[in-house]
Amino acid sequence: MASAPAAATAGSAPAQKTREAYTPPDASAAYLDNPRPAYPRAARRARMEGRCLLEVAVDADGATRSVRILRGSGYALLDRAAVAAVEHWRFLPARRGGQAVAARVEVPVRFHLTRDG
């Protein structure tokens, strides 16, 4: 249940502060040159495919601080390959009020064999 906003009295601060604009981290900028994870040879031979979801902690300078698996692909081999690649990625850092800040972002990684693969 939502509560009613408090009434401001004369000389008091506004009842609600203005939120600063927030932009989450981004790894998709072309110039960042983040390589796709290598498809492990053993996983190709075994015809493993899957998608994992990673949570990446990104520093204010855009560097990856840590990576953890939120949802695995079903194959530890693929999950490890995804983590190993994303640990070296660079991001456009999150921004709050125009300032770069540390943040977390979810990164999906899909391993899919092509007809030639």
C-alpha cells in the first residue's frame, strides 16, 4: 500500500528529493572490443549448447571487478569459458548524475553451434 506524501512546512526541505539520472554499465560499445568467449573444443565435440547469465561487478573506470554465475548453461565447461572471457572485458561504466560509479550488470552469454560447427 502506498502512503501519501508528507506535507512540506514553510522553510523545510522539499518532501521528495529529485533522483539523479542513472545509466547502467554497457559492454556493447564497438570500440571496447570485448571478444566473444571461446567455444571449448571438448564442448563442440560433445555438441554442448546453452546460455548462462553472469553478474558482473564493474568498477567506475569500466574494469571488471568480479564475475559470478547467476544461472548456468547446464554445462560447467561452457560456464567456465563464459566467466573466463568476461573477466577480461571492459565496460562503459555506470553513471549517476554525470559521474562514473561502480555497479553490477547482468550479461547473458550464449553458446550455439552452427551447422558448420
